[in-house]
Amino acid sequence: MPGRNPDIDAIIDGTPDERRVLLARLREIIHSADPEIVEAVKWRKPSSPLGAAVFEHDGIVCLLIPLKGRVRISFVEGSSRPDPKRLFNAQLNGMSRAIDFPVGGAIDGAGVKALVRAGVERRTHREPHPPRARPAGTKKRAPR
């Protein structure tokens, strides 16, 4: 059964200043977008002993990451999702996309909720990965 992971409580509680409020609010938005979402903590390392807060539904949908002066919500395969409100403002190269929320900044709850729902929809319907475009002027590598 989906629920709250105490390790994510520790990440939120261990985050100083207003970033704690941002993390808690984004967590609530994620759960309101998909009540079936499962929380996990991954990628613990010496520079980040608490790890990253991961939200999964048939695979990783998004991550919450406290950074210096901001909080990032990173969407796996975000480049293949519609972003009509143009919320993505970080990690704009590659497959993932993210939104950085500065301390004191506003959260577009409806926009974030729509992005989470799109991610869950993509994961649960097992859409194939879109083909990756090769940059102009590059050639396919010969096999080794």
C-alpha cells in the first residue's frame, strides 16, 4: 500500500530554512496527483547521506532534491512530456527535465500536478521511448 516513507520525513526534517516548506508542499502535490505513488530513497552517498526522495509508480516518476537556496523536482523522461505552462527551467538537455523552486518562490500546484499525472500515465501505459535525435552534423558510429 502506498504511504509515507519515514526516510523522506528525515530528508524534509533535515533540510534547513524555507526549503523544508517547499519539500513538504511538493510532496503533498505529488501525492494529490497520484494517491497510488510509492515513496523511496535512493542514491545515498557521502555528499548526500540522506539520499534523494524518489516517487515511483511502475517506475520512477520524479525526484525531490534539496539544493543550495532552492528545491528541485526532477522528472524522468520529462523531455517527452507536454509542458503547456512552461514550468521546466532546469536540466533542459537530455531526457529529464526539472523545475527549480527558489526559497520564497511560488509553486504552481496545478502545473506540477499535471506533470506528475503525465509521468504516471507514461509509466503505467509503458509507452516506448521516443527515438533520440542525433545532433546535426554527427554521424553514426561504426561498430567496434
